[in-house]
Amino acid sequence: MEISIESLKAPCICGKTHPLFVNDLWIESGALRRLPELLHAYHSPAVICDENTYAAAGKTACAMLPNCVCIKLPARNLHANERGVALAKEQLKNAPDILVAAGSGTVHDITRFIAHEKGIPFISVPTAASVDGFVSTVAAMTWEGFKKTFSAVSPLYVLADTDIFSKAPQCLTASGVADLLGKYTALADWKASHLLTGEYICPHICELEDKALQTLRGCLPELAKGSKEAYETLMYGLLLSGLAMQMAGNSRPASGAEHHLSHLWEMEAINSYVDAYHGQKVGVGLLLAADVYHRAAKKLRAGAGTVPYHSIETALLKEKFPEHLLHSILKENDPDPMANLTDETLLAKETELADILDAVPTTAELSAILEQVGGVRTMADIGLDASLRTDSLRLSPYVRNRLTVMRILKRFDFYEEVIS
Ligand SMILES: [Zn+2]
Ligand SMILES: [Zn+2]
């Protein structure tokens, strides 16, 4: 699987030249063996892993690097939060000049955050095809309970070793599939915002995400059988999606309503702790969002009306969010991303909006894909009571200052019907 970084750096049809911070990436059997050569100019590397990924990759990586500090974090209850960062920093006594993240999403976010703080580079060794954020430039962290996106750094190189990530637990691979499928609603949200507010969009970046999705769809039967080539194809799709985010400069191409649902559940505002992987939460969010979007498309085609809109639902937010999150939520929603959205535009673009929504595969299709790879699908599957569905749909758009269809639908007269 080849990804040409150089060709992505060329001036784009959208008029921009997109930044890319990854120098190179490899998806191949034995990729980890490239590590010593890539690190030859560094003197005090540190490898960050957890107990599980130590066995999968950390141990081999450390053995390859003389003078290396090996930081093994506890696998249980490890999250990308202030505690995870503190645990890693406690053991980082050698003033490292480069970090190696040997793990899945959480280990990467902790490493990326520390690398940014210390102003040093890092190298990514993904141990599972579980998320699309390996090459992200931002770290998705839960900081004092609030799910936040921090400026961080992209890896210099990605060494995706098939011999390692194809042996990851199947639920992690299914999470990767779900995270990638989430691009369907994320792209719909971006396109809808562009349609209604003129927000910048890049057709080339959308194409890359589409390509990532098409590649994934093509490899599903083989992936279900456990073929190594199919694992590489999934990893290719995930890295491509990560590069699309780098090019956009933020997660707009890869994160929309489906991720907002996941973030809301992680904040534990209306629910207790959800013990599930990122992609599992995103997959469940995706199925909820796709269902709402298709029901909304039908209403839009039938000719819907708008409702008077003044501002964000402050009273509702005060009622539903605990005190320690409320301040951050209100701040996040200032300015209101819907402030400049007029009723005239909404009414004039109903059919075009419906077209965007109908391009998202149906809930049945998405559910069948997740079932094929053994992924979770319902709120109950991740320990959430189905009675939280409506509140989740209503509140999740407020976790980010980003216009999504899930938020736009609040402006239509059928809103209550499609979220109930
Ligand atoms: Zn572009
Ligand atoms: Zn994601």
C-alpha cells in the first residue's frame, strides 16, 4: 500500500497548498525493523506503550534502540487525559530527544501531547487498525472531564507493521472500521455547512475521504476472514483519512455528528462511564445519526418549514450539564455556529440538503457492515440505556463549535419527530 506524501503536497484545486507534517509512512510486514535507521540521529529515545502493546511492539522496539527508556503504562483504565499524561511524564526522566508511540489511539494521544509540550518529534507504531487519528496533528483528550482537542504534533514517520496490527484483538479492528465509516456523516456535515453557510470546503480532501471509504468497502469480505492484505487496506484507509485531517488543518473532514455523540458520552454528563473503544462509540453514534439524517431527508423532500430561532438552548444546557462542564460548554458555543444561518437559505436549499443526507448509507447498510466485522451497533452494546437516545441527539451538537446537520435540524419544524 503506497501513499505518496509528495503528491498530496502539490497545490490543490481548492486554491490552497495543504500542509503535511508526516515525512513518510509504511504499511508492510516487518515495518518496525526500519526504526533504528530512522532514529540514528537521536541519542535518547523513549518508547511509550501500555502493558498490552508492550508485548505486541514496545518490547521489540525497545530492544532495537540502545539508550532507550521504555515507558510501560498500565493498560487498565488508561485514557488520554491528565492522569495518562502524568503517568507517562513521571517515568520520562531522561530528557528524551524523540518519542516512539507503540500502541493504539490512547497511547498516541498521550505521546503526541507530551511531544508537543517538550517540542520534540515522535514516531508512530500503531499496534491496531483501530482509529484514523495516528497521523493527526491534534490530540483528543479529556481534560478535567471536558472532551477537548489540543494542539499537538504529527508523527514524523508511521511504521505500520502488518505482523503487529493484524494480530490485534478483533474488537479493535472493528473499531477502526467504525471510525472510518463515521466519515460518511462527517462529510455530510461538512458539505451541508458549506451549502448553507459557505464554509470552506476542499473537494480534493473530500475525495481522499471517499477513497478511504471505498477502499474499506472493497476489503470487507476479506477483512472478515482475517486476510493480512485486508488489514493493510483498512490501515491504508485510516492513514489516508488522518492525512486528510492534516491537510484540512483540523478534524472537519473526519469528525461530525457521530463523533460529537461519542464525545458527549465520554463527558459523562447524562450517562455514567462508557467502557468502550473510540471507534465503538463512534459506530453507535453513526447509526443514530444516519437514522436521523435519512428521516430528515424525507421530511425535507416533502417540503418542511422552519421554526423561529434565537440562540443556543441555554436553559436546556443548564439543566442537563453538571456545573463543572457547563462553563466549558457555554464557552464552546460562543459564537453560535448557527447565528448566520437564515430561514430563507434553509428553505431554498431543502432539496440539496436532502441530497447530501441521502448520500449517507442507510442505517441497515451500515449496521450490516459492522455486523460483518463483528462490531458493536446499539447503545445497549456499549452499556448505554436506549432512553438516553433523544437527549444524546439533542445535546451532542453542543460539545463542539462546529456546524453539523444534527444541529441544523433544530431549525426545522420536524426536528422533534426525527429525534424522538
Ligand atoms: Zn484543497
Ligand atoms: Zn475518530
